[in-house]
Amino acid sequence: MSYEPLVEETNKNQEVVLALYEALNTRDVETVHKILAPDLEWWFHGPPTHQFLMRLLTGASSEDSFRFEVDPLSVTTFGPTVIVEGCDHSRSISWVHAWTVTDGIITQVREYLNTSLTVTRLGNPTQSPPSDYNPSSSSSSSSTGEITSVHCPSVWESSFSNRVGKSVPGLVLAI
């Protein structure tokens, strides 16, 4: 099995997200509109007063009175999910953005501010699928079948949230 197409897709998804940050930093509205789906799904965790990215993307903030740094300090990609982490220059605000890229367009963003984030992968890719239920089998004593445990390994953890100098909530994102 060749992993080149998977690596190529991962690199393209990362390039799309990095192009978005560049367009945001240069206030290139046309490029932002090309990269983001018009019905972008948004999820936010943090103080409501810190919805910086939403204000930036919707144009609710003026450049003179508001400047949110969107300079990624780390970028990690898991297929269609691109995790980007950063913090402001004073290190008082840390942020993590989890973008979902579908066919070269960003369709979803999950934004976490001053939150410790752990990303886990659901299931075990090496685990075989459950077998079909066979009602004539004498060893089956339940109509619900066997319940198996799900393995959810941690594949990424934020690192800048511990630098804001205060306790922050922790969340898990399952992909």
C-alpha cells in the first residue's frame, strides 16, 4: 500500500490552512472567501470576550482597534484535520484552532482559547470489524452481540496553554 496520496493530501490540507493565516494577516478578503466554506461550521471554547478569530473573519473588528496575532507556532495534520497552535506575543492568551479541510475548502473550525487540548484518535485501525450477528449460533446469548472496548490513544497535546500563567480548562477532541 502506498502512502504517497495520503501524505500529499495531508500536505495540501496544511497548505490551505497556512494560506488562510497568511490571507488573514495581510487582510486579503478575497482569498479568505475562496478558502472558507460559506456555511463554515464554528465551535468556540473560551471567554466570549476572546472570540478574536470570529470578529476577524466576520469583519466585526477594525484593524485600528483590534489586532489578533494569527502566527502559528505549531502545525500538525491528521488527514482532513489540521491543528494549529499559537499564543499572543505577551503569552497571556494561548489558542488552538482545529480546522477541517474538505476538497481544498475549510468547512469547520474549532477554536480553543486558554484551554489545554488533547487530541485522540477514535477506534483502533488494526482492529477487525465486528462479525455479523448469527441468530442460529448457540454461543450467542444476547441479541445485542458482544461489546468491545474502544481504544482512544492520545495523538497530540497543546503545549502553549501552560504558558499563560494560570490554570486553564482541559478538553479532549476526538478525531
